[in-house]
Amino acid sequence: MKKKSILVAGLSIMIIASMAIAGTLAYFTNTKTANNTFTVGNVAITLNEAPVSKTGDTWTADQEAARVTENTYSNVYPGAVLPKDPTVTVDANSSDTYVRVKVTVSHAAAWKAACAAHNITDLATIFGGHVEADWSRAAITESAEADTITYVYNYVGGENAGRLAAGETTGALFTSVTIPGGFTNTELAAIGTGNGFTMNIVADAIQAEGFNSVTAAFAAFDA
């Protein structure tokens, strides 16, 4: 950029010099002004899930009730099926967007140890009803310090390969979380040490304009 600026300046000086040699010139001049307004795209999303209640040993999601941003599951046990349907919706006045969801599970070391003891090679198999055609796993990251494991999924469904317009929804990333039936009480206690394990779900959105894919969009997002 600096080289280009120097070159332009040099050319300007040469032109002015040649004009001086040729004598004084009169110019016909005219000035027009155009006022341009630039607006920044608006990206807005909502992440929520159906509220869950428990009767006896069974949890049920109420799909007719107002959706919520958090559910709590108490006294879980091996084999328990916990309804959970995290869904992203693009707000009505939003620009077109690409969306991804990050699912972070706590007590990662205990989870991995229990899974390994029962020949479960992928912890994410506890996510039930996952629609592979609409979601693509983009990354798995672990933090030894925080004792967490995070699964990152890009939304790639719909008619436009993941590009969502205002008012459109991703559909649920998954519809349930299942505690493996083979887990022992000791293993489950290790997973729930303290106040129990948590599953933190975060949705990211980025404008679709200027990107030809969700992968390219979130590469820029992370950069």
C-alpha cells in the first residue's frame, strides 16, 4: 500500500512540472456531491428449548408452552432419557445469517472414563435425535483446566445450505440427552460431583452476505 502511494505522488509531481513548463492554463471545472449512506447489517438470533417437567421417574417436554433458555434435571439415573431440543431462530428483522451451536459438557474427565469403561467411543452419542443432514460437526475442543469438552456444530440444512433468512429456524440440534444405561452409580456420581454436571449451549450467528458457505463464514468469525 505504501509503495502504491509513493508512485502516485511521484506521477503527480511530474505532471505539475510539465504544466509549469507549458505555461499557465485555464480549466473548466465542475463539482458534484453525492451523499451516500451505509447501513451495517443486523444479525439477531434466539436460542431456546421446550420447558421440561418430571413426573415420577420420567421427564416430559411441553412443546405447547412458551420456550425457555434453561432446564434443570434432578436425580438422574443410568438409562434416563432427558428431553432437550436446543433450537435457533433468526429474528424477524435480522439479515440473512449462518448459525452454529457449541455444546460444552462439564466433568469431561469423568465422562470420558465412564464412556471408555463401556466401550463408548464418542461422548456425543448421548445426544439423541441428532439430524446429521442438517448439522455438521465442525470441531471438538477440550479444556483440561476447566475439565470440559465442547462440540461445535454448523447448521448446513435448508434450501440454501445453512443460510437462514429472517424468521427461519434451524430445527433442534438434538431432541434428548440419554444417560447410558450401563453406567454404574459410582460412575454417575463422579460425573455429577458437586452440583451435578452441566451442559452449556451457545449459539453464534454471522451475516451470510459476503460468504459462500457456513465454513468460510465462521473461519472469519473466529479470526
